[in-house]
Amino acid sequence: MFQKVLIANRGEIALRVIRACRELGIKTVVVYSEADRESLPVKFADEAVCIGPAAPASSYLLIERIISVAEICDVDAIHPGYGFLAENAHFAEICRDCNIKFIGPSPEAMRALGDKANARETMDKAGVPTTPGSDGLIHSEDDALKIAHELRYPVIIKASAGGGGRGMRIAHNDASLIQGFHAARTEAENAFGNGSLYMEKFIINPKHIEIQIIADEHGNVVHLGERDCSIQRRQQKLIEESPSPALNAKLREKMGRAAVKAAKAANYTNAGTIEFLFSEGEFYFMEMNTRIQVEHPVTEEVTNTDLIQEMIRVAAGEKLSFNQKDVKVEGHAIECRINAEDPARNFTPSPGKIDLFIPAGGIGVRIDSHVYSGYTIPPYYDSMIAKLIVKGKDRKQALIRCRRALEEFTVEGIKTTVPFTQQVIAKKDFAQGKYDTGFIEKMMQEQGK
């Protein structure tokens, strides 16, 4: 087992990894920017080293500085969390070259699956269902038009190196396709340094279902059930739950087997998530996230598993501590992302000082957060400040706890998405599990927003 782990991230995920390491008896080093000097990860880690100013490009994305800290502090491994360098194959490769274990998949698997077009091809060969789409990348307007006419509108253009909803455009006709093609390419180049695009048939308002897998370095691959991530705004997830109210036992098992097949096809190790679109009883591979997901706590709650600790053990060369038969989904869990945003102003970020922070509590309530009363939220990073996770014996009880917990959750001094999330949870269709990726858009249209 590792003696010391460096956490190359910030916020709640950095604190989450620190806690997992502490329970395993592992010392931690956290790197931080000048803007995060007063954050909880800095206070709770065994060692904390400032690596630069607030801008991510001058701190959290500077590989050479992170590696320098790792060498000076004599760490055995680096956990990248999610975001920043978590899916950067070059970073994972440099870690390996420096004899520092990267707690995640190999650079080769990351490259194969990080390129979305290449990942589609890998899944096609493995027999995992994929959405009808282009055979590789599209290089010009003419290519785009030809493929769109073959698939028939609507279609969706996607950045091959994309993620987080960036580099994506939906087209319903030739004019919107040409505009979307250039807009997506420009956005992808700016966001990822790679303007490569591919195209898929756009499935109108599907369910977004993802399967959590974990694989060790001894050939064992296990899935831990699904998460329903269909409650989204502009491709950004807001609420996630497990199990999905849309799946039955037969479909759940079928999707789980497909996810394991997908991981094996890519020679994947460590934790990862296979994302599917689900519509009219059929599911299609969308992409694989080669990292731990923001919403991993709902899986932990219903399977009684610590995924971060399992990632660390697998990276240390240990076999998985459980097999597929050991995985039992019990109860129901829901996660609400709490963002520092003002829903009344089109979800404009709301950084600033938190005058009062009183998280919800009680039976079946978990809060993952890096903030506290008196903490100042910097304007340079993602706006998520907390995750509220509730668990019940069934979905009905989980919803009751979720409503109660949202009522208790108090944040003063800034605006948050708590009131908006309460509105979503209160909707009859949500309570009945009748929702898809178009739910939020429809709800806001009804409210005249």
C-alpha cells in the first residue's frame, strides 16, 4: 500500500480523497492555488503546497509544478480527482515515467477512450450498442451535410476530445448544421486544443444512464449498477439517483454486462463510467469517463462501497476486494449538486463570502463539501460548493429525505441553486420518475424563463 499520496485537485473531491486516504493510514499532500489558501483540503491534508496563482492554467494545470511537488514531498502516487488533469493522458504518462503511480487508468486506455470518435469505434468492434453516427471524424461542411442527410435530422455534432457539454451543437436543418459545425469546432479548439468533430443521430429527450465500473490489474472487472443522470441543464448534471426508476432488472443486468464488455475491450483498469443514452427500451453507448465522477456517492450509498479507497487499492496493485456476485444494490440514493449560482439571473455564478453555512443532517443524509461559514468562494473555478446525498430504503423515502434536507440546507451571503432544486424535486413527474434530459428545459419554459 502507498505511504503518501498527492492530490492534484481542489474543492470537495480533494477533501473526499484526503478522508479516504486517512482511513487507509496514508499520508496526504495537497497542492493549492493562492485563491484556495483557506480551503478545507489545505487545512486537513498532512502537507499543503502552493503551486501558483488563481488561474488554473497557472496552477492546477501546470504538470511540471505538480510533479515537482510530488518529487520533493516523496509521494508514491497521485490522485487526480475529476476535472483539471484527471483525464490527461500526458500527465498520467509523466507520472509513470517519474515512477509515481497515477491513481486511474493507463495513459493508453485514457487516450483510446478520451477520443470520443475512437471510443465509438472500439465499442462497435466489441459489440456494445452505439448511436448511429459518422464513421470517424468529419472534416468539412460537405462531409457534415452528407452524413446529416444519411442520418436524417436532427443530428448532434460533438467534439472528439470533448466533455462537460462543450463542443456540442444540435442541428435540425442544413443552415443550423453549418453554423453548429463551425461553432463546435471553435469551442472545442479553445476548450481542449483539439477541434476534431464527429456526428451522431440526435435522440430527442432520452434518459441519460451511466454504469459505474471498476477494474483491477489482474483482469477483474465489476460493475456497480447504474445512475440516472437525466436531470440536466445545458448538458450539466443537476440531480442524480441510483437505481434508475426507468430500468427493470433485466435491462439493468444487460446494461451492466455491456459496460463490463466495454471496459474489457479497452483494457481498462481502475474506476470509470460508461455513459449510455436510453430511449424506448434501447440503450446506446455515448462515452466513457476515465475518472471518478462527481456523482459517485450515490453508487457508494446503495452498494456500501468506498470507491475512492477501492481506486487506491487497485492502483497499489491489489485485487478488487469484491466480485460481481458481492455487489448488492440496496435502497435508493439521490444526489443534488449545490452550486453558487443565481437561478433568477440565468444561473449566473455567485462567488463571494459565505456568511452562514448550515448543511442538512440527520439519518440518511450525507454532505460532501469543502466550504464553511466565513469561507470566500473564488470566482475562478466550477461553481459547485456542495453535494447533498440522501439515502432511503426505497425511492419514496429517499425523496422525502431529499425534500427535508433541502429545506434545512442554509447558505447565506451568496445565491445558490437550492431553491431551484426544491422546485424540481416538487414536480409530480419527477416524483413519479417520469423525466428525461428535456425535463429542465420544459420546466423552465412553463415558468416563462
